[in-house]
Amino acid sequence: MMPRFARLALARPVAAIVLSLALVLVLVSSVTPPALAVSSTPAPDFALQARGGQTINLSQYKGQVVMINFWATWCGPCRQEMPLLENIYKKYNKMGFTLLGVNVEPDSKPAEDWLKATPVSFPVLFDKESKVSKLYQVSGMPSTVIVDRKGNVRMIHHGYKPGDENEYLDSIRALVRE
């Protein structure tokens, strides 16, 4: 039989290891992954007013790969990401890809003003009542959804940090080739 002091000496390191593992599991399970690959669920159709006043429907882009980027002017990562999205749009637009920027602010004036200083050539839509962002269960800014040529959601990405555009590009390249 092992003496009591030896059992206590062994119990403390084991308890520390178990506690450390439990803490790691809690931390890992509480982190929301920035991207979630979705296996071909139909993208909900919508119609929103765009800059210039026309109404744009998601369904009019069926047959193209569509990136829907939900953003707001008060969102720092959105502002950081916007020029990168413009570059992606310009590069892949001729290959059957489009990008729809969906501003989620109740007043479109701040977006219009910001876009004067940071112009983009892709369509910018206004979701003033957050109907479309609710439809897509957007929980934070920016949020990006990529839809394949058949109209199915293939990727959802929450947030933005430098380098995330590479994930967008990987998805876009793969879907354009499908």
C-alpha cells in the first residue's frame, strides 16, 4: 500500500492536468469558428434597393457565384475589408462571379458618404430594416455568405481579420470552376 503523502503528491499533478484539460476544452468549445462550410442549403432569395435606386434580387444572379457581404460603416473590420473585396470583384467578375455589399444600417446616408471616399464598383444594397440580415441569421459585422451557381449557400464567414480574404478566394476559385 502507498503511503498517504505519496498518494497526495500524485493526486495534485493529476488534478492539475485534469483541470488544465478541462479548461482547454471549455475555451476551445466557446470559440466560434470564423468560417463555417455549409453543404448546399438553398440561399434565401431577397430583393433590396441598391445605390442608384434600382431593386436587386439575389435570384437574378442565379448561374453566377455570388458573395453577399453584410457590412456597416461603424464596423472597423468592414472598412478594412472593403478595398480587398473590390479587388476580388474586379478580378473575378468576368468569370461568373459577383459581389453584393449589403449595408445593414437603418439610414443609408453614412454608407453613401463613406462610399464616396472609398468607392466600389460592385452593387451595394441597403437592408435598412435588417430583413435580409435576419433571413441570413447575421449575428455580427462583417458577415460573408458565398452562394454557388445553383443558388446554394456554400460558405458562411463571420468577422474579418487580415488573411481571411484568402479563404474567400479559395471558395470563389473552386466554385467558379464548378
